[in-house]
Amino acid sequence: MKRFYLELCVLAIASVLLVFPGANLLSQNIDTRQVLVINTYDGSAAPYDRATEIFRDELQSQYGETVVFYTMNLDIRRNDPEYREQLVAELLRNTYVKTSPDLVFAVGPPAIRFWINYRDLISPKVPLIALTRDSSLNREDLRPGDIARLTRFSFSGVIDHILQLRPDTSDVLMIYGSGPMEKAYAAEAHEALAEYSERLSIESTDGMTLSELETRLTDLTEESAVFFAILGSDAAETVLPGDLGLSLTRLVSAAPVFGAIDTQLGAGIVGGRLIQLQKIGIDAAKAGAAILRGEAVDDAWKIFELGTPVYDWRELNKWGIDIDRLPAGSEIRYRPPSLWEQYANWIILAAAVVVLQSLLIAALVIQRGHRRTAELGRKKLSRKLIDAYEEERRKIARELHDDLSHRLARLAIDAGMIGRDSSSGAQEHELKNLREDLARVSEDVHDISYRLHPSLVEDLGITTAVQAECERMQRYTDVPIKGQIAEIHERIPKGSALCAYRVIQEALNNAVRHAGADSIEIALEKDGQTLKLKVSDDGRGFDQPQGTSNGSIGLSSMQERVGSMGGTLNIQSTPGAGTTVSAVVPLTGDNT
């Protein structure tokens, strides 16, 4: 009982926060309509989030007047979903004691089933708009005034399509999450594809964690294919909002990824005959607008077939899929433009310039003043180009000035002194020093090239990259570098990993080259959704206010990098007491 009231209070607070903004609208505009949106998950799970977004935007546009949307999340990924449904139903019943919504919108079998089961308790006369597969809803479950927008889907059609494009396919990995509905879909797919058991090995991922899924995807062979169905959460109950599941799958998969929904095209799937989610959502919104206006909807039960075949050229090219194998009438998107398409404007502009120049030359013969004006304009443009070129050269010169130019100048002075020294022994000593310095300068140039290339982080991961950097820097100093670098097995977003690596690299370089330390310590670990790092030394340190105000490129670079990622950087240093650089980098950014 205590649990019941606790969860009821949480849901009530969430409902008040959602409903309260609409109160002022209702008092200001008597034409305001209320639409209750019931989410199967929490409003962020693909493809339901996209279907709801399409419906909401199109309904507001079609209806014209103000529409207030109220959202209630079933969140069936939580334990005991039936118990939670009872709480939600009781909350909605109390919410709509005096007033009822004008329309209910539900996407997916759980959300639709919830309203069918509890509508009499909440608001029995409110019409329903349901979006789901045709096999997931019975016509007799609807009441007069209800609307159903359905799509056909065939698991065997998916397999046949894969075999048409890749006849040598021997195994198919079907990506499903570990939520109750995802497991039900996986079981349905397994039963529907039993006839392919002698031809293919078909495996589902509904019992895998993200780490296990990543391993399985990277182990796929050339004879493998992936079908991405739905991945809202893994076996460890890790939630993947939006298209994150698809993005992660596409990132690590060693085989082409096929999908089922048109909104996934361009996000990593090869393509094919897809569910027309965009079209279905718009059509449902048009029906909803008619209901809000009090108009009749003739086609209450409407089934949408799969769309015409459409493909992502980038995926076809990546996996070497022959275009000749595509179904007749296929559309290919994201193809790089031809030379004419890419430079048509420039070609036309160039041709126009040539014509214009010809006309100007003819006119200049008659009127020399125009020619003088054109010449002055050309000189001004040339001057701008030269100024721009000089500005770029100055930028490069500033980059080289701080270190290499001073050291090379000193070497030139040493070389000049050799010629004036008559002692052969002195010459030999000077030449030896000169050779050593030249070797060190050469090593530094090579070191700069190495430091500018971030492929180590991308290829081997942040842990290995930092260890390698420590080993590399140890070759340049006798100061012991102690590392407490945690093993990070999860995939870290590229932007976060590179940011952490660059901060450690810069801090370690400063400690080795400038601190005069007796020991250097490095720590790196993953803490939740952040990377925590620290580089400390017991060297000479510096006066911190002066050090931060003099425009140090290294400190500014670290601050800008961490700040751009939304993280925090802390530099603690006191003259004679060493320096500690610590940072917290969020795990955000592009993981592609």
C-alpha cells in the first residue's frame, strides 16, 4: 500500500507539471482542444517518439486553433508494468473527473491496449486514434468514432529482401531490446521465420547487454546481415533514447544493417520497402483535426502498405551491394552529386563572367573610362586576396615562432661561431653539440607530427592511448611517470575521448618540459557518464593568477577543449609546490 501511494504521488506531481501550463490557455481561449498522448515508454523511445512528434506537429497545423497536449508515460520497461498501468489509470480517472480530453492518441500495442482496457474507467466517450501494425489490433476492439491507422509488416519479407541483395548471406542478427514488448516481438519474429531455419542462422539479441551486443556485432562475417528492429533497453536495463540504439549498432557492425521504418533511412540502414511512418503520422493528424472540428471521418480503419523501395547510396557503396540487385523502381538517396550538379552554379557563373568580360572588352574600346573603373576594381580584389594570403601566413608564423624559431636561431649562431674558432678541438665540440641539437629538433618536429594525429584514440581507445602517451613521454625524461589508468571497456564517444586525451597530453608535456619535477602522476577513470582525469607533479609550479592571465596557449587550449564539451577544468598550482590539472569530461559528442 505504501508503494502504491508513493508511486501515485510521483505520477500526480508529473501530471500537474504537464497539465498546469494548459490552464491559462483554457481560460483565455474557449476553442482550445485537449489531446491526451499515451506513450508506451517514456516519450523518448524510437520509433514511437518520432511518430508522436509527427502527429503533434501536423495536428496543430491542420486544426489551426490552439491544441494542448497532455502526455502520460506507461514506461513498460519498468518492473511490474501491469501494476504501473493501474496507477496511471487511477491518476487519469482523478484528473478527468470534471473534464475529459477531446481526443486520445496512442502508438504501439501496449499504449493502445491500456486505453482499450481502462477507457471506461477514465473517459469512455473520448475517441481514440491508434497507430500500430495491422496484426496487433482487432477491429472489434474499437468503438464508433475511433480511428486506426495501421501498417503491414512481414518478417519473411525482410529476410527475402536481404537475400535478394546479398544472396550469400548465411546468418542474420536481429536487433531487439530486452523490454517486455521487444521480447514479444523477438519471439514473434522467431516463430515467423522458422521456415528459414535450414537456409539461415537467425539470432535475436533480446537477452544481450550492450557490451555483449557490441562484441557480437564486431564478430560478424561477410556472410552476415543485421536487421535492426527496436532497441529501447538492453539486458542490463540500460535505456537508449531516440535513435541511439541504431547509431551504436551502425557504428560497430561488421555487416550491413537493414531496418523497417522510413525515418531510419539516412541514420544507418541500407533501405528497402519501409513502413511509411511519416505518411501514417500525417494522415492520423488529419483525421484527428477532423474529429476536433466535429467532422466525420469516413475511413476509420485504414491500412498502409510498405512504401516503394528506397535506399541509402552510402550504405550500398560501403557494403558493396550491387545496384542491379535492387528491386525495380527503387529510389536511391544520399548519392553524391555529379560534377555538373555539384558545380553547375560555378560553371554557369564562369560562363557568365566570360560573356560579361567579352562585352566589357567591346565596350571599353569605345569608352576608356569604364575600362579604368574595371581595372581599379580588379586591383582592389587582388589586394584583398593578397591580404588574406598574408594573414594566413602570419597565423602559421605565430604557431612556429614560440619554440622552433628560437632554437633554430640559436643553432645558426652556434654554427657561425664554429667558423671563427681556430681550435680544432673546440670545433669538434661545437659540431658535436650542433649535431645533438639538430637531432633533438628533428625529434621534436617528428613529435609534433605524432601529437597532431588523433588516430590512436579512435583506433585503440582512450585507455590504450593514454598508456602509450605515458610510455612515449617517459623516453624523454628520467622523471618517473606513475599512471593509475582504469580499464575502460565501454565505447567512449569520440569527442569526449579526444578531449580527455588532449588535456592529459598537454598537462603531461608541461610537467615533463617545464615543471622540473621529481615525479609525475596520472589518473584516469570512468565515473558514470563522465571521464575524470588528473595530472599532478611536484615541480616548481607557477603563480596561478599570472599564469592564467598571460595568454598561455597550452592552458587556453585545455580550457577551450573542456569547456566546448560542457565539462570542468581545474588547475591548482603554487610556486615551489607543484601543479595539479584535473578535469571532468561528460560522455557526449559524436560517436561515429
